[in-house]
Amino acid sequence: HIQKNKKILSTMRVQMAAPLWGVAYSSLWRPAGAQMVTPPGSRHLTIEELNAILQTDATKEFDWSEENAIKAGLLWDGAVQFEWNKAADAELNGQRFPYILCHIGEGLSGYKRKLALAEALNLTENDTDIYYLRTLYNADDYLCVYGQLFASVAAGVTGEEFIVQPLVQTLKFLNNFVDNANQEVGKSNANEQEIYVPTLDVILCPNVAIEENVTADDLAFEVIDSLVQKTIASKLAAAISDTYYLTSEAYGNSTDGSEPSERAQLWNTLLNDYQKAGVCDEAYEMTTWTLTRAADLETGLTSVQIEFNNTGNTEQDQACMLTLALAAASYPDVCSVEMREPVGTSNHYATWLTQSELTNERPFFDVGLNGEGQTVTISDTGIDQNNCYFLDNENPASATYGTN
């Protein structure tokens, strides 16, 4: 069994990064004598399902459209196989890998579906490890959770009701991530009245905890230094490109000689041009790193915020920040990389939208109705007993007593 998988991996061997930043691991869900595995009998998400339930950049990464659905689907299947190989390789180094697990079908509450997933992973309802399966999507006929597993454990989840999806690296980027990152980092703080600091949120997977003696400065040093170490500078671009499907040899072999996708060309350019020692030094010196540890790993997530001083920024700075984001996403302990969007009020829109739905027309205000001297009361009608979070055919929800 091991030899079979070694043969599979030899065709697209992955150079995995070391465990992230001195992370402290538990032996969560690792069976005795765990071995490398092939993908399971359970299927993975189709790219159409992915577009329907998750807001990620995968559509652009794989050039998906109705006209290009077949080709995009084949590339997506190749990316999933690629991640399974990475996950198996990671297990050989004692590293868990992020997965999305789904339970599908009708007639069950989200709670019951989660218990079914836990049972498939040999967890019990009272097992604290169940808290590390975080809900990602919940609808009438779907429940998807995410967390870290060893590849051999994930491969053991079989059955038509289950979907086992390794977290393809592109799924760590939210929808329009690249466009938003370029836009936000590219803003200039020429107007001191409106200073905005672009922030990259690197969110670790559930149950990943950074050791107490590790600081934000340590994280910055290790990640940035790993991008420009002279001892591996000649091999670095190839090493990181081999961890990302769209820049890997496996992707090149799957395109049948056709031109790579626009996004694949972008990432290849970044890796080739901006990972050379010294190229991004000035850009990275303008970053400030902050570590936010989860107060409770059962309910919270540890994250790292990377702020970028964009005063006098250049296009090269934007490219360096995207390269940094790709490097962060390559770690299996990272589940999400997001560009924080500016937060502000929109009351100037809300007033005319609620009063007339006509731009800048506020008939209530025009006749002096502005809410002054009035009291507002909100009455809650209670839970929706047919909502997927509460619906349970065996134990109907009650307006008086909770059943979930």
C-alpha cells in the first residue's frame, strides 16, 4: 500500500514547507500506524458546487465559465489530486492537512449531519475534538465543515452521503482576493485626513496554536526570511511553485500545450520576479505584524495581521505583498488569507434607499419626519422551527423547550 502511493507521489513530488512558525500540535485524529493513502471512495466537490456554496477566488483561478466548464472541471480535478498528494506527503512528516468535509442529502438537521461526520471520523458526541470541525456552510441539504486531518483519516471517510475535499490552496483566498489586494495596497495615503492601512489577515486552522514564546516579530522574520534566504535562493521559486497547483509541473502537464490561464501566468511571474533576494526588502520593511491568539481553541481561531504602510507605494510593492500572501497560503496550518476591506458607514445611502429607493430623494426628511422624540420597540417572533439549524424530524423544535 505504501509502495503504491510512493509510486503515485513520485510523478509530482511536493516540496512541503516546514510546520508553521513553531506551531504546537496535538495528535488529533491520527490513527496508530497511519500510512500514506490514495483519495477516498467519497467524492470531492465539483467546481459548480464550489461556486454555489463558497465565495472564493477559484472561479478566476481556473477560468471557470459555462463555456469553459469542461476544461475548468478537468483542471479542478487535477488540482484536487495534487492536494491529496501534498496531504499524503505531509503526513509522512507528521503534519495534518486542511480539509472540507460535507454531508449531503435530505431529512437531517445540521447538528445531526455534524454528528454523522464525527462518527465517520471515529469521534463521539462528547469528544472535545468535535469542536475543531468548524461549520463552513449549512443549508437544507448540505452541511460543510472544515478542519485539519491526517490524510489517512480523511481517506477513511467513505459513503455517498459524504464529500471529502482537501483545501486546495486557491480556496484559502476569498472571492476577488487578488483584485482587492492590488486595489487596497495600491491606494496612496496622500490625503492625511483619510489614512488607510491595508491589512492582510492570515487565519490559522482550528486547533492550531502558536507556542507562547513565539512573537509576531518571530513570525515576520521566519516567513520573510524564508522568502530570501541566500542558501536556498536558487531553489526557492521552484520549491514554492511546486506547492501551488497553477504554478506546478503537474498543471503544465495538464494543459496539453495550451496557454496557461491568466491567473497561472500572474503567479508564475510573481514567483520568478519577486522572490529573488533583495527585490522585496523595502516592501517587507514597511510591514507590521501582529499576532492574535485564540482565547479558547474550541471556539476561536488564531490569526496574524500583516499591515502595510502604503505611503508612496509602487507596483512592485503590490507584487511583493501578493507574493507574501501566496507564501503564507502555502502553509498547511493556514486555512484562510484575506485582505481586510475598509469599514465605514453608509447612512447617506440607507436614508434614501429606505425612504424612496430614488437616489438622494428623502421625502420623510423633507416633511420633517426624522425620528426625533419617537421610541422604537422590536419584538422577536422566536425561532424558525423549519430552519436547517433547528429542523429535526425525530425531535421537533419547541417554542418553549430547546431540542438542539
